[in-house]
Amino acid sequence: MDNKIKLVKPRDTVEIHLPDQRVLSGPRSLAVGDFLAEIDTPQTPIVGAIVNSELRELTYPIQMDAEVSPVTMATSDGMHIYRRSLTFLLEAAFEELFPGAVLSVDHSVASGGYYCRVENRQPLNELELNELEKRMRELVEANLPFRRIKVPLDQAIAYFEGKGYTDKVRLLAHRKKDYFVLYQLGEHMDYHHGYMVPSTGYLKWFGLSAIEGGFTLRFPRRHRPTELLPPPEYPKLLNAFRQYGDWLELLGIASAGALNDVITAGRINEIILVSEALQERNISEIASQITSQREDIRIILIAGPSASGKTTFAKRLSIQLLALGISPFPLEMDDYFVNREETPRDEYGELDFESFSAIDDQLLAHDLRLLIEGKKVRLPEYNFITGIREQGEWVQLQPGQMIILEGIHGMNPALIPEIPPQQSFRIYTSALTQLNLDHHNRISTTDTRLIRRIVRDARERGYTAQQTIQRWESVRRGEKNYIFPYQENANLMFNSALVYELAALKPLAEPLLRQVPFGRPEYIEAKRLLALLEWFLPISSELIPDNSLLREFIGASILQNFRLWSNSSQKRLGHPI
């Protein structure tokens, strides 16, 4: 029987199959970026590719027939590549213009940017900042290649020792692999946690803006990938990050490598206890500030993004207030959802419970006003099974009693417009991670929250890491629309980050992430998070105090069954979002 199978010599060409069923043929070993350059120019630039379910750089050579999907700046992976490459461009230009100074890329800015500061010299003045941006644009115009070099680990360590980058040396001292990948632009070399664009010519959209104590490296957001949003002012966010930076300095842990050194030296218990004490002192100071305004404040609003620890923070704040003689009354914003048939839908046709229109803000404002006036109110109770808002219990506040209202829209001024500002106290809560891998490789606050949520979802809800990652994009979209634009409306910000937490989350998160099946869209994100956790040495969760905010995610919290009962109601604090 002739099955038409025969031995042949390898072709000189390979084919790539695109998602839209088009097929391109070209020479074997040609870079995937060269293939993609032949397709119709998309509205957003292509900065990477998914080749047979693996994320690749555009310089990746195609050795055999492959399924290929372009990765553009409109995607999360694409923006990671773009921003990482832009940071490399910044540090190369900075080193050239300001030798001897140290550039630190500290943290993100909601409108699209990184806050940067300079060490070993005064902050850049306006003239110097303009000079730096001009040099970056000259490098972009020259379209210089980013060379990817694989070197022995000891050679990389020796290079960074020669440059005086002790934070990088400390980090690499704990690396298990005997090789390391560096990128080179001209004479400048560094590593970056992830892939890069092929050359400087891709990095056309950026800006530098001065801000107190440093500057912002501005870049586009995914929804408008070739535009820069106006430079924002973010004094409260900046202050929260600076406070955490001061704590890291007090602890002597300036980077992930320093944390690993502490773990190796057997001093992690000390770091955990001091970190927890600093956070508890912060909560106590917030409670004292509220108490000092007890004659005016009637509502405490708490808001923040997912997995920021709002529930545990609300409980610990309530305990501190009780110790100061104030009995807060917990009110759940979720009970003010409109009926499901009235719930708005997003652009994908899905129910959008995070939209401001999903809340009956008029009823909420009405009930709050009556409660503040000391009148009886029949609270609603939302039935999540039927999607109908039902009648709840009658309540009446005691004289001087404050309301704690936790919910996504707490910082939005449209939530309670009729209540005088002096009667409310707004607290924004998030895990504002300041501990970075080193001066140039930052750890995203979003990544920290996602890892927290993966661990909590698996323990409490039985979700796989794949399911949590799958839902994360929708969660992030709600945060960008309804939380981040209003964060500076807070009276103050509470930073729920703990310096040691990724080391504690690592042994819990890694097995979950490894179960994400290869070939699924979520696999690429799981692999990226695993690569991040690889930089941290693990610690046992048994070392973590039972009232720690981190216990909200890893379990066994002494506060899990803590319920704040008022004198007039059996209402309790809400569940985690």
C-alpha cells in the first residue's frame, strides 16, 4: 500500500501560520520579526511574537514550521517588552551623560510611567532632564541594535562588581543556573527580567517629566499604545512609596538580593517581626488621626485594587479604633448593587459589576445621610444567587458612632456628593511594593497582588492558577477605570506590602503556577511569574504572625472569624473582593 510517505532532504524554507489563516514562507533560521514585517502593518506596533505557544523576541530564529501570533503594544506582554526596553534605553543614556551617578527605577505611575530617582548626586535639573531625553531620542533615531549575550555567571558577576552594582552582585550570588543573559547597547550592558525589542528604533513613544525628588519616565498605556497621557501629579502615592522606602532602609534591605542574604543568614524572623511592627504602627497612627477628628468624621471609606488586603486592614483598623474608644459600624457597599437585570455590561457583553452604574449610589447616599442624622434605616441586602436586592434589617447608629464603608468606589467623589467632605475620611489601600530586584529591575505591584490572589483563590475558592489569571484581565480593567483615577482623592494611603512576602508566597504559588497547561494563553503569564519568583529564596509560612495581613491570602488568620458587631445591628465586616 502506497501511503505516500518518503524520506526527503530538509527544505531551505519554513512556513509560519498566522491566527488569521494566512501562511508565510521564508528562509529557515530567519528571525520571526522579519516574517512579521511582511504582513499588513497593524494599528499598533509589533514588539514580540508567540511561537508555538511560547513568548519570543522578534529576533528569535524560525527553524521549523510554526504557529505564530504577533504580540503588539496593545497587549500586556507587548507592553512589558516595550517598557522593559525603554528602561534599558534610559539607563544607557543616563550612564553616558552622568557617569558615577546611580539611576533607580522605583515604581509605576497609574497614568503610564515609572518614578525614577538619582543617587550619588543632586536630582536632575530641568536642563539636565532635557539633555537626557534628547540623548534618548538620538539613540532611537540611530536605531541601534540590542545585542543579547549569554555569558558564564561568574563573568556577569565580575562585570557588575567592576561597575559597582552591589545590588546586582548580591542578587546573582543566589542564582542556581551557571549562565546569565545580558543585553548590550553600545558600551552599556545589563540584564532585564524578560524579553526586549530588537533595537532602539522601536522606542518612539516616551517622555521625561520632572517631579519632586526625581522624574517620571512616561510611556503609553495599552488602550492608547502610541500616545502619552498628560503627566500626572501623585504626591500621596509618592509619599506612600517613600515611607516604605524608609522602612526598607531601616531594615537594611534595599533589594531582593539583600533579602536573600538575610534569609541565608537566618535573620528572617527578625525582619518579619519588625516589618509587622512597622505596619501595625502605621495602622495605629491612622486610627489616631481619625480619632483626633472624631467630632467631624462620620464615614470611613476604604478602597483599593484587588488583593490589596482591604479586609484585614479594615479589621485591624477597627480594633485600633475600638482601643481608642470608637465603635465603627461596618456597611457593605455590595448590598447596594442594582438588580442584576439593571447591571451594565462591558464592551464584551459581560456583566460589569465594577462599573459605578452597578451601584445604586442614590439609595446609598440616602441611607448614609439618615444614619448620620441618627435615624433608623432599613438596610438592603443583596442576594448574589437571585441577583435581587432584598430588604435587610433596621439599624440605628449610637451617638458618635462612625461608619466603615469598604468598596471599589470609595475614592470616587460622585459616590456620596451630598455628604460634606469633612464628615468622610478616605483611605486608599494597595500593595505598593518598593522592594525591587535591583536599581533597574522593578517588581510590579500588580504582580505582587496577582500572586497573592492566586494563592488565596486556590485556598478559598478552589480556583486553579489558570482560572485566576484568566479573570485577571477583567479585574485590571475595572481597576484602571474605577480605582486608579481616584486614588489621589484619599486622605491618606495605606501600603499593605510586606518586604518578605514574595519569599513566603513562593512555595505556595509555584506549585499552582506549574499546573497551568502548556499551550493555554495563561501559560505565558504563569511562566513569567515563575521566573520572577525564581529570584527569591523561600521561607516557611509558619514564621508569619497569625494577625499578619499576609494571612488573608495564605490562610490561618486569627482575624478570619473577627466580626465587628455594632450595638444596634448584627451586621459584620464584608468578605474579600
